Amino acid sequence: MMVKIGLQIKARLEYVSKLNIQDEAYLWVFKKGWRVEVENSHQKFNDVDLTEREWMDYNDCAKVSVGVYELEHRFVKIP
């Protein structure tokens, strides 16, 4: 019997409008390959590395710090 498993993530986001994976091959790990889109800005950060469970940078356009903090994950069975 084959079982489908998904990755569920939870994080506190600061001025981040979207957090997604750039490459399906990295879906199960928090290495480089994540894309962060900034709220109210066209700026995107590519190849974000989430191995430390936190990431931060500065958005020059909006003059704010952006970040992903307190990242948690778990694998869930998909019905």
C-alpha cells in the first residue's frame, strides 16, 4: 500500500507575503532553494537557506527588515 505524505510548515513571518519552494527536489528539506517575496514590494529573495530555521535580510525599497523566524515542520499523512 502506498501512502502520500506532505510537509507542513509553520513560521513567524516579518514583512513576507509569500514563502515557497523554487525546486520540487528540495521540498522535504530546508536547504537553499526557497523563495521569499516581500510584502508591498516587488523584491524577491531567491535561494533562501532555511537550514538554521531562521532567515533575515533587508528590503532596501521598503526600508524594512524581512525574515522567517521560529520555523517548525512536520510530515503529515495526506488522505
